[in-house]
Amino acid sequence: MAKAKEAVEPVGPRIGARLKAARQSKRLTLDDLAEACGVTKGYLSKLERDHVNASVATLIKVCAVLEIPVDPCSRMRPPVK
């Protein structure tokens, strides 16, 4: 008998909420940010919900458009269980 799939938690740092807050503070829509970064709206939505892990190149692009430093995002630690 097959096991039911378990929910998979993101492995990397959870930066989605920080990115979303920065986007909203700049009054950018997901469409605006996606176009400026060269990624899809769906991808950014997943990134903000921590459903995907961004490549370093994508994270640099997103942070540049949002005018936030990349470094604080990379220093975030996953929660301790």
C-alpha cells in the first residue's frame, strides 16, 4: 500500500514574507515585479509563499528591483524544531 504524501516544508531560509512586505511597501503588484525581474507572476507568488527556493541570480534581481539588500535574506535561519 502506498503512503500518503506528506507536506514538504521549504528547506532554505523563509524569505517570502520579507519579499512580499518589500513589494507591497513599494506599491508594486506581482505583475509589476515579475515584469521588472523577468520571471512569471506565478513564480513570484510561490516565492512569496515559500513554495519555491529562488536561485541566487533570481534573488539578486528581485532584491535589486525592491531596493533591499540580499544579505539579510541569506542570513535568515530555518526555524528550530
